[in-house]
Amino acid sequence: MRPTRLCLLGCAMLSGVSLGGCRDQAAADSMPTPSVSYSPDRISFRPTKLPLVEAATGSTQPIASILNISEPLTYGEYKWNEQGVAPGRTWILVNLKAQTMSVFRGMNEIGTAVTLYGVDHKPTPLGRFKVLAKMEDHWSSLYDAPMPYTLQLTGDGVAIHASDVREGAGTHGCLGVPLDFGRHLFETVGVGDEVLIVKDATGDNPTLLTSG
């Protein structure tokens, strides 16, 4: 089954992967969603109607803009564009159901990719984490496998790292991303930056809300 990347606006692109805004403006306009404006590279939300990412701790993170992706992403694909984005705190949102990872600088998305996650008896943990360590050329002694561009999230080995992101693949709890996307992540994310992992960004137990 191909992943479905759910939109911040609450719709789904079943043919592939998307998060952050309906890439189909007509579909977005037909829904009771925050007011948005479109440019070739970015979808921006009206300041008085910013979507909010709500963490389990009760804290929220507003989203000002997301990447305007014209075609659905699929396994091994990613987008990265930080042009025109002001300096700010870097943080990551992972939506396990949608199988996507989004990287934000401040309130603006600068990168997104399809990601692998933990399956079966070793699921990826949910919650808010901080990057504990960075290892560019890490080799896992436990699984005897390379894990380049590792961003360690937990003391027991859960991490974000570059992987062969393909259909049907999974991990032992880690988050696997395409190699080039992993390099961008490694160069951009620092120790102490936050990673928010949610089960689903929409649906029966939503973590994405709208203000106003």
C-alpha cells in the first residue's frame, strides 16, 4: 500500500503522499479551513487563522506556511526548499499514519519526505523528543548495518537516520529517511532540537487544530 500524506487542512491525497496543505486549491477552497495564499513554492496561512500542532503535553506550535508540492511524493522522494525562510528554531513533525516527516524553521516548513517507521513488536514511540546526539557515519552494532546521518532521539537507540526508503520496508523503531534528505537534516538540525512524533495529524483523535 502506498502511503497517504495527510494535509494540515484536513484532506487526503490518496494517490500518494502530502502533508501541510491541500495541493489542490479547489479542494481546499471547498472546505472550512484556514484562509490560505498560494505561491509556486509555498502555501501560506493567514496570520489570524494559523493551524496549530498540539502536543500531548498541551503545548502548541503554530504553522505559518508549508511547501507547495504539486505532485504527490512517494517512497524515496523528498522536497527541500528553505529559500526566503527567516532564521528560527528548527523542529520536526512526524505523522506515522501519513508516513511523512516535515522539517520546520520557526513556523515555516522547509523540507518533507516519506519516512519508514517501526513495525510489529518494535513500534516507533510517540511523543515529544529532543535530538540527543548526531553521528554522521554511524554503524549500528546491534543490527550490523550502516545508519548514516543519525539523529539520536532516545537512550535505547531510537533515531532518525538515512535508509533505503522503499515500499514494504520498516524499521525496528527508528525513522528512516532518504539519503539526501538525511544529509539535509543532519546539516540543519542541532542537538537539542525538538522532534514531535504523532500517530495521526487528523482523524478521530486530531493533533492539528485551527485557531480562531
